[in-house]
Amino acid sequence: MLSTWSHRAWLASGCTTVLLSLARLVIGVTNSKDNNVWLALVACVVGYVVVDLVSGLYHWAVDNYGSASTPIFGNQVKAFQLHHELPMRITKHEFVNRTHPFASIVTFIVLPIHIFLDHPIIHGFVFVFFGCAIFANQFHVWAHGTKNQIPPLVVALQDLGVFLGHSQHNKHHRPPYKCNYCVISGVWNPFLERNNFFQALEKLVFLKFGVKPNSWS
């Protein structure tokens, strides 16, 4: 649960790649003679909306499939599935300890983008999407806190629906743990639950591979 220097290095590298996207976004928009300012802002909003959906898909996958021995994702699978038995354990991890895993992934994804792509619209999406991805676990932790345990600004953003709130996420921690998977803003959760999106995915996986999700048992 403690942070190490390697954790700090990964978090620093992930944040650096994302901040570099922010810098290239600002420079690109400043030097542009087109309507890239508004398009870049739209790209930022799209990145924010899409990252919430992706967080839900990832959360659903590791909650329901795999084990600690799963290649590459084993540690994440173990952590997410243990989280239902010990939901407050995630709040005991130090900040860098809980955020560095996604920061390391972001580093390897975003660096090639900087090498091959240079457009403010692209970097607007990259900055918001991968910035939120790095701190997804921190949003998750705040969703486990009560209003007197988290910063007032975070409480205000939760009330506005910008960050996932406690009441919405609390529903996910009721057996069989099969709803409200999205953990950034939670904006997708009502739509996905209303349309039984994840239940349909589970049936598709079962029909294709014969594997039952954990939520069925």
C-alpha cells in the first residue's frame, strides 16, 4: 500500500506525457488560423465522455473474468475482485501507489502518439482521456468517501456530476456487483443499466466462449 520510487517515476512519466499533450494543444490552438479552438474543446469533452465509458468496460471485464494468474492483467484482476470483499481497502493505499499502474500504461500509449501525431484536436482528446485514466483510481477512492472525508471542491464536482458520487457508486457494491461500472463521472451508468448493456455482453461472451461472468454466481 506504500509508494516506492519506481511508483513515483511511473506516475511522473505518465503525467509528463499527458502534460506534453496539453502543451501541444495550447501551442497548436494559439498558432492556428482555423476554428481549431472550438474543435479542440469538443475533443476535450469527447475525451471526457469516452473515458468514462472505457472505465466501465475495463471495470466490468476485470470484475467478471480472469484471476490473479491472468497474463499481464493478473494483478489488476486480483485487486478489483478483492475490492468487493474489502471495498475500503483501496482508500488505504497511498496516492502514488494507487495511481501509478495506469500511469505506466498511459506512458507507453501516449509516447508514440507524440512521435507520430501533432494536431491540437488529437492532443485535446489525449490530454483529457489519458489524464482522467491516470487518476481513475483516485476518482474511485473519492466515490467511496463521504462528504466530510473528501475535499469540498471534489464534493461540489460530484454534486454537479463531473465526478462519480458516493450514492451512485455505492449501488455497485451490492451483490451481485453487476451495475454502475463506470468510475470517472458515472455519466454512462444510467444509460448502460437501462439498456442491460453489460448483461448482453455477458451473454455474448458465454455463447462465444462458454465462460460465465462472476456476476452470475
